[in-house]
Amino acid sequence: MAERPRDPIELLATGVPGLDEVLGGGLPEYSFNLIAGGPGAGKTTLALQTMFAIASAERPALYFTLLGEPTLKLLRYQRQFSFFDAARVGTEIRFINLSEEVLLDDLGQVLERIVAEVERTTPSIVVIDSFRTLARSGPAASGRQFELEQFVQRLALHLTTWSVTSFLVGEYTDQEVRNPIFTVADGILWLFQAVDRNSVVRKLQVIKMRGLATMPGLHTIRMTDDGLQVFPRIPERPKHGASPQGERMSTGIAGLDDMMGGGIPAGDSIVIAGPTGSGKTTFGTQFVAEGLRSGESAVIAVFEEHPDEYLRRTKSYGVDLAEAVRRDKLKIIYLRPLDLSVDETLEEIRSSVRRLGATRVVIDSLSGFEMALAPTFREDFRESLYRLVSALTGVGVTVLMTVETVGDQGDIQFSNYQVSFLTDDIIMQRYVEIEGQLQKVLAVVKMRGSRHSRDFRAYEITATGIHLGELLRGYDAISSGIPKLEVRLPEARFPGLTRGEVLVLEMLTLVPDASTAELAQRIGAPLGELEAAVGRLLELGYVSRGAADDRYRAMARPNTS
Amino acid sequence: MSSSSPITTTAGQLWLAEAAGADTPEALAAASDRLCAQLRAGLGNWIGGDGLATLLQRALDRAAPAHPALAALTARRGLIDGVAAAALAHGPAAVSAGILAVVNSLVELLSRLIGEELALRLVVQHPPRRDRADAKGSSNG
């Protein structure tokens, strides 16, 4: 049987950035809605902003004020917002004060007046603010709850049959969800305001919206000169998996791509974890610069350094990111205020990625990001970050994040972020002491679903960036920071050689062109024994003379397998 | 404030629309009632009867020092009482000038609160047809 085509409900754009996305597309036309929340949460602003977005000359908006906020005060403050167009007031936007009817304590008269005004104006949208006034000063307060319920039912019926989209605005608490109005309403938007130490946090939740798949959870809202803005919680996206073409993104660091099996798999998230000063930011910069060289676009979110300073410093690496910023190939997002919410920060990153079509994102650093957040949001940090990373990698963007490691433990400490949960790939950096000198080493700790080198490799940061050095073969306990040169004795591979001779041979592999004196010192054996061992290795062809007569080097080994 | 500012122009138009030719105490009192009813039906609809009454009282208080003819007038529930008696004592022209100053002050106060553009829009709003009829009916003159 052929399915009958559905007659879709028209959705109205609310004019509140981010709200339509949270609502599941917009506000259903002719819906009867409640905006609830405590004082100062932004209820009136939300209603007015929506009114200005929906009202037209043919279908104006009616704003009924009851006893809540005097209209003069409402107009005084709301006109500060950019959406408040005074030229439309009186024609498209009309205010009607019902305080006298409310003071008469006669809901019949209140309804009669609303009906009269609506019939006369045929508005597209009606707001009644503050509806809560009726419950406090009217029948409910004097025990006539049934009368209030009847009033709500009749009002909802009238507004719906007039083809009007409506909002009742009121202060309610969580304990009042049994109020009949919550049952009758098609949509309920709940606004919260929480003060945590010195930061104020506003959030919005769509408790219900009939006929729409709304975005669940609490969404951060911010009040600016333009009114309210909602920052939707970024929905988690299923990971797309590795790039179908197996595409790899070059890190921009010679040698590191080889360690990673050809580079970072496109669409992966990668963490560079290391102690302070280990060059994490430089890694990020080179990663972005490499992308720009390949014609890609990128976004960098910095939290610990002003962009000007960041750009100035990267110039010394021979990378002119400022030019890329000018050409709109690179966006540097600098977020420092201490009352940031995760969602608005993430939205800033997400919208920049969309606008530039960026394929590379650097977040430098997670520690700085967390510090920039209002205390309330720090609780949600890991979860929100996970959603951001999922959203970006889900569309093929490669995300590089830096994390400052703490402590000096032998095991790898990645602070509080549970990095392995967040990322596909991990590169660890650390300082090690080798022969009395502090050196930087790195290792590819993890690459999800990809082969990679397990070697530790020394690196240096020079004026031109990061340069990988030699492999640290032969050392144990590198991750402890104090590696030990441990020579393994693969005796079976050298039949006929003594333990001591194998040891000398391995040492010459690690330290080519060494003298017997140096070998004796490194191995800790008497010089006479060393000279005898070297003599026999020379005789057997394992060792040849080096640059000088008293220096030796290991030869290509005879096939002993 | 310039004598030709939008506020004074609007205030003058509002008052003259009702008071033109009102040269007797009774006619002036009726014009005052019509003006108040007009404001109540238009502006009062937006800011509430109490809001308008408060605003009118404040405007009268501000204008009175410069207009001795207003000294005996009072604003009560959005109406100005004592206009006819004041016109008998001071002459209709002095009271008319005083009421014009009250309207001017009211618009100015409103402008300070909600901005001039919005204030002017609200005071010149034509009241709904039904309310206009009510307003005419409530006038005593």
C-alpha cells in the first residue's frame, strides 16, 4: 500500500542563533509553548528575540505583559539589543499591558482582553509575560487552582485555533513540573542560571517539543549585545574509520612520518603529550604549516599565548602563518576569558572549520583550554571534548591536541584527560638524561589500527623547527628519564664468539669508531681483555680498523642464521 | 533642549490636536480629559494604566515650578484634575501653556527611559478603534 504523504508542520526560524538546531529545525508553527526558568535567566529576551524574528507587517506580534516586569523597564532594557528594531514597534511588534485586568483577579476578563486583542490584530505570534503572575496573585494563590487550569486550557485552545504561535513566559522551579500548564504546552524551554564563584553560566534545555526530535541535554546560552545565542551540545558522530583511501597527513617533521607508518591517518585525532618546553606547540605549528603548504586550510585554537605572539614565534621557524591568516586559509582562535563554556568554545572551532573547509585542527593545549573554562564547565570538559573530537574527525578532519604531562613517574602520565579514550594516536615526548646531558626524546606510543615504530628517538628544536635525531637503541628504561645502556647478548647469532666478544661487537655497533680504551670504559672491562677480544673479532672479520689505527668499527655481520 | 526638537514638536501636536480653539475654562478641561484619554488608550495600552498615571504625575511635578497656573492641578488615575478652576484663576492661555509643558515633560521622561525614537512612536500611537470610542465616551467635555 502506498504511504500517504505526510503534511509536515512548518518550522519557524527563531532568530536565536543555535536554537533552531537544538529544537530540531525550528519552532513548530502554531505551537503553544512555555518559557520557564528563574529570574535573570533570559526568558523575556528569548521571547522578544523570537518575536522580532517571526513578526511581519501582515502578521504582527502581540506581547502581553501582566504584573511581572513593568513594560517601561522591559522596553528600556530590551531596546539595547541589536534585534530590537524600534521602527517596527507599534506596527509589527505591539505591547499590551494587562496589569489592570490581572489586579481585578478575574481570569475571565484577562482571557476576554487577550481574545479581543488577538481577534483584532490576527497576530502570528503571541507572548504572555509573566504568566507566572496569574498563579501567584490570582486564583491559584487563593485556592482556585481549577479555575487557573480552565483558563490555561481555554487560552491554549483559543491560541491554537487562531493559528497563532504562542509563548507563555514564567518563573517556575523544578518542583512545579506537575503544574497543568506543563501538560498542555506543546513545547517547554527551560532556562537556567547558575553562579559558580565569579562566573555566571546560563543554560537551556528543551524539556519537550511535540513533533520534533530535539537535541537533548543542557545547552550553554550566552547573552550578548545581539541577544541570546545558544551553543548546542555538539552531537556525537560515529567515527568514520580510517580514510577509505588510506590517506595520510604529513606531520611536517622529517622522519616522524616514517615512524608513524607514513604519517597521521587522515581523520584521526592525535595527542602530543610532553612536559613543558618539550616542543608541543612547535609540533602543532609544523603540522599546520605542512597542511598549508599542501593547499589545505587549518584552524588553531590557542589558550596560553596571544595570537600575535604565537604568529611572531612561528615566524622564527620559517613558517609565515600570518600570511595564511590574511588569505583566510588559517584561523587562529584565541580564547582566554575565565568564564568560557566548553560548548561555545567548541562551536567557535566547529564554525571556523566549516567556514574554511579546514582539514587540520590544532588545540594547543588541553591544559590551557581547561584553565580558560568557568569552574562549572570543567566538570563536563572531557565529555564535551570527546564530542568535539568525534564531530570533527567524523567529517574527516585531523585533530592534533597537545597535553602537558605531569610528574616524573616511570609510567607515562597524561594528566587527567584519559588521552587514550580521546585519541587514535599518541606521541609522547620526554626529557631523558644520557651521559650527564638532558635530551629530548619522543616515541609513537599508540596508533589505532596502524603499524608504527616503537623506537625512542632523540630530537632537537632549532630555529627552523623540530629535527629528529638518532634512534635510542640499546637503552632501557628510557621512559623513566634515566635510560640505562643495556647491551643484549644475542649469542646464538654469533656462534663461536664468547660473551665478552659479543658484548664488544654490539658496543661497536652502537659506538662506531671507538678505541679499545673507550670500549673498556663503556663496558667496564679491563683493557687487556678488551684488546684480546678486539683482536679475535678482527681475525674473524667482525671488526675492521676505523679512522685511526687504534679505532675499530663493526663490519657487516657474516650470515650466521 | 531646542524648541524645535522632535519631542516638543510631538508634544505640541498632541496638545493642539485636542486644545485648538479651547478658549474657555470648560473647553480647556474637556481638551485635557480628551488628551489624557487618548494617552491612556494609546500609551497606557503599552505601559499600563498605573505606568501612565505615574508618568503623568511626575511630568506635572516637573512642569509646575515654571508654570504657576499648574500649581493647583493634580494628576489622579491618569487624568488631570482642576483644569477648569485653574483656567478661571489664571486664564485659559496660561493653563494651556502649562499643560503643553506637562505633555512635553511626559514625552521627555519617556524618552529618557526608552529612547526618543521609541517614546515618540508610543505617544503618537493611534489607539484601537474600540478604545478610541471608549476614550471619547469617558471624556467629560
